[in-house]
Amino acid sequence: MTAPSTPLTPTLELACDLIRRPSVTPVDEGCQELMMRRLAAIGFALEPMRIEDVDNFWASHGQDDGPVLCFAGHTDVVPTGPLQAWQHQPFDALIDADGMLCGRGAADMKGSLASMIIAVERFVAEYPLHKGRIAFLITSDEEGPAHHGTKAVVERLRARNERLDWCIVGEPSSTTLVGDVVKNGRRGSLGATLTVRGKQGHVAYPHLAKNPIHLAAPALAELAAEHWDAGNAFFPPTSFQVSNLNAGTGATNVIPGELKAVFNFRFSTESTVEGLQQRVNAILDKHGLDYHIDWALSGLPFLTEPGALLDAVAASIRSVTGRETTPSTSGGTSDGRFIATLGTQVVELGPVNATIHQIDERVLASDLDVLTEIYYQTLVKLLA
Ligand SMILES: [Zn+2]
């Protein structure tokens, strides 16, 4: 715990206030109200958007002409896991002897939310007549199913032709030092459940049956060995992984009638959904399988190429930390994929992600002040 004589910085004070609200997805627990109160106080127009059981809000400040810079993020956090496993209780939000701010959401992503608010408060105070508009797009459904969160808000914004030029998502992008990595895109994710039909029978009478395991095995081996693409300057090669494989009745003397395989592509911008589907079908057809596939697309790849936003973010990181940032498209999907569909340049920039979703989630407290300064400098570069 910090000594009472050491006052917290504004960013850390707000981060602690947010962490102390136990907003396990999709519950918001008043986090957004707290953020909206701060934004209203500096003249933001607020638009709460509760969609089904999910709290979201949109807020903006400035004028209609000129570019729009949006800060995006989520107030929900993942469950804590067993409380007794935590060194400090997950919603106590305290700073330990090593200067780490401990608590669920410290890194993912209440620390970023606090940094955004403080940076914007400072910017609006210093540049009340700034160019264009600053906006916030905040959801409490990023860690859950994410149907009524950013995706649904983006649909509303699209329906009324809301323009978003640039977006900074506060996801914890950094690897070892704050700002060392920013995400300038994400791979797409395409899932599938493959059912291969055979004919059930007695193992002693294989000529009367059709074994789907024997039929599917060489096809799966070929899918696993396939070179889907080589990736490009921004993306690693597309990868194919089988996550589940099931067949068999449990009995040792029965040839099963069916095999199910669940697989997933993480794909680059060198491949398309239709292209991958056609190639999978071609391989399965070549092996003469009787099959059915249920496809589930959970996100298209997106990419923000070097331009005004990436340049401003990289220059701000350089001026605040002295570091050259590395743009990366690795990792899982994020809400950035929904926002990018508006034609927006999207960059994810947040604190170090080493402990996200873990027991004892924590972040170097001083990193959040650094992050505030980086967000502030970015605002100056783009809208001052
Ligand atoms: Zn997150």
C-alpha cells in the first residue's frame, strides 16, 4: 500500500475507482457512469446506449467538421477465479511494494480507460477550441459474447453515417515495456465444425460398414500440412488448427457412424473466407468424403497501414519513452475488428499484457501515467 503521504496521480486515482467496481462481464457496476460524469464535466455530449443487458455509451466533444479521433474500450472484466488464490483481493485496487497496481482489470483495461479520461481532460482544458471531434465508444461486453457491445454500437453509428477517422483502442498491447508494441491490425478468425459420415457396423465385418475415422484421417492430415498463404509484411502466414476430434461409441467392437472435427483458421489479409472454404472443400472432396461443414466467422482481418494515426502514436511513444514502437497484428481478436468496418484507422495501445486474465493481474502503476502522456501527445499531434 502506498503511504498516505504519497498522493495518487489523477490517472491512478481514477484507475483505482474503476477497479473497485466489480464489473464482471457483462455487468458495468457504475464504471461508465463514473466516466460519463467526468466527460460531461468537460462538455462532452453523452449518449448512453443500453442494448439488451449491456451498458454502452458514445460521447463526443468538438465540431462536426474536421477529423474524429475516438477512444474505445471496455469496462467489463473477466471473472476473478478463486479469491483465495489472489495475493491482494481483486477489487481492492492497491499498489504493492514493487509499485504494481494490483486488481482485476488493472491491465485489461481499466488502467487504459483512466489514462484516456485524464489525457482528454488535460487536452480539452488546454485546447478548448481543438480541431474536429474527440469521441468515446465504451462497452461492458467485450469479454463476454460481445453481441450487444461495440458491434451493436458500431451498427448504430453506421446507420446514421457517423464518421470515425481514427480510433485508439485501450487493449493492453505492450509486451515488456509500455509502448513497445502497438497493434495495427488483427488476423481474421474462421471456425468450422466438420461432420464426416460413415456407416456404423461390427469391427469384425468391415465390408458391411464404412469407417469415418479411416476416411477422414488422411484428409485431416492434408489439411494440417497445407500451406494456406505466406502472410505478408504485416501478417504471419495463415494457420489451421484442429481443436476437437470426436468419433466412436465407446465400445471396442463398433465402427462408428460419424466423425466430428472442430477446426479454426487464424487468417491474414492474403486469404479470404471464401477462398479458404473452397480449398477445404476441395481437399475433402478429393478424399471422397461424405461430409457437412458448419462455418462460423468470428472476425475478418483488418489492417491499419502506416498513416496519420500510426505516425502520431509512434511519434508520441518516442517522445514520451524514447522507444521505437513495433506495429504488430499478433494475438487474438479485439473489438477493433468491428470499428475498422467503418473505414476507420484503428490502433490498439495499452499497458503491458503479461498478467491479463490471470490471478494477480497487475500493471506497473507508473506505466499508466506514461500511457496518459502518450495519449495526450497523440491528441496534440492529431487535433491541436
Ligand atoms: Zn480487454
